[in-house]
Amino acid sequence: MRFIQSLLLIILLQSCLAQDHKINGVSYVAHKDSITQKNVDPLLNINANYAAIMPFAMIKDLNHPEVTYSEERQWFGETKIGGKQYIETLKKNSIKTMLKPQLWVWKGEFTGYIEMKTDEDWIILENSYSKFILDFAQIAQDTNTPIFCIGTELEKFIAARPDYWTKLITKIRSIYKGKLTYAANWNEYEKTPFWDQLDYIGIDAYFPVSDSKTPTVEECMEGWKSHKKKMVEFTEKYNKPILFTEFGYRSVDYSGKAPWTVDRIEDKVNLEGQVNTTKALFKMFWKEHWFAGGFVWKWFINHDRVGGLENNRFTPQNKPVEKVIKEQYSTK
């Protein structure tokens, strides 16, 4: 019975992926300007075949119910018109897209903590979030975008209002005919209740894998084992492929200890740590049949002005890890 289940899973996952190669993607950061061929060429250089387009809606604080978006003060790439322009320009270069509209809380507070204080406020949030998501679902359909992400790291919202999400997915399906996912935080995905309604199990893969100042590839691979075991069990449970909706590491000391940390102020740069953590992730996952691929965090449109050897943020651009990504994304 176990053999038959595994065989059926392999067949189903191959069908779901419907592609010869992994999703070798980048998280393409929205900008104030439209994109041109100059902005696309660096993606072609690293052999990326996907980009996550990330329009944003704003919410004033973690308890505020109204979502606002596509306002004049937003950057072009965060709007409906901008998202469409990015998708169409990338498509001309044979780069497919995942449209990933998401929320930004004022002062950058974590979206997983969004939680309303009254039922009335929950209803307002649901209505405004639905409008936001369904508008972009229509754009995904109009542009034949292959993957649509229904939300990113919204743990408390989902836990408090699971019926709303079930109904929202049904509404999205009535508009959009492509593949659906949700971007669950690394410690959230096991609690997300609606994977059976989606096509990919989406995970923002900031799992802790090493406590070392400069982790080795071997240490990180060892640190991945328990996380990977749970993922294998999860993909077998739901018969769905896993997609890393975000993955990546900062070029800092202890890069594998708490990879989700964005507000850690550092003067030092540790390029080797970023290289080793990234290599280990590729070695652990990219050859697995149940693994769909992923989107590296994060990639800016003006390649020649960002990143570099003195930069200790997430972007791989103009750092040694960019070569690691290019080599992996070249693998057939």
C-alpha cells in the first residue's frame, strides 16, 4: 500500500508541476518605475525562469481593518497597472510569473500578527482584503499568469477566520484558472488549514539550520534534516508539491541561525555564510521530485546599483552567492 501511495504521489506531483524544470525564481521587488529590457537582462543572466511580482496593499497597524492599494502615492510596481506591465515585459523574455499581492503594515510590523478586536472589524478587513486579492486575481487571469499567491504570512488572520479563507479561495477560482498557492511562514505551514484547496504548499523557507558564525554547507544540510522530514510527510499527506515562495539568507554572521530576521543591524559582512547556507538549501531540495522550486529573496530591478561586496542584506546581487544561484538555475 505504501508503495502504491508513493507511486501515485509521484504521478500526481509530476502532473501538478507540468514542467520539465524546477521553478528557478526570484522575488522581483516593485519599483517606482516601469521595467525595461535592461532590468530583465540580469534575470536572464542567472537563468531565472520565474519571477514573483509583488504588488502591495497598505494597512495602518496590526488592528486596523482597512486595506488600501493602487493609490497615487504608491510606487508603479505596487499597483495594478505596474504589476501588469512587469508581467508582460517578463513574459516577452520567456520568464513566467507568480503574482503575489501582499500586505504591508505601517512601520514594517509582521503581518502574521494582524488581528482584529471585534467581529465588525474582521468583516471590514475581510471585505477590503477580498477586493484587493480578487482585483489581482483578475489581472493574473487576464495576463495568463501561471501561479497566483492568495496571501503571505497571515497566520492570525487565517487562524481566526478559516471559513472566510475557504470562501475566498472559491471566489478566486471563479475568476482565475491557473495554479494557486499561499505563502506560509516557515513555522506556520503545518497549521494552515486549506492546503487541500490549493495546488502548491507554499512556504517562506526561513528555517533555522545552523548556530555557527560561518556555517558550513555540511552543517546546514544536517540542520535541514528534521525540517525536510516534516515536509516529506506533509507533501505525502496532501499529495501536493512544496514550493518555496521565498528563500534566502543575509550575508551576515550567523546567517543560518534566524534567517527570517530583517531588523538585525550589522556592520559586518559575511559573504561565505550566505554562500554556504544557499548551497545547502539547493543540495537538500532541488533534486527532490516533490519539490517544485522557489523564489530567492530578493531581487531589485536596477541590478548595477544594488548589493555588492559591502552589502549584508538579503539580495544576492553582485555577491558571490549570485554565481551559486546562476549555476543551480543552469542545471537541467
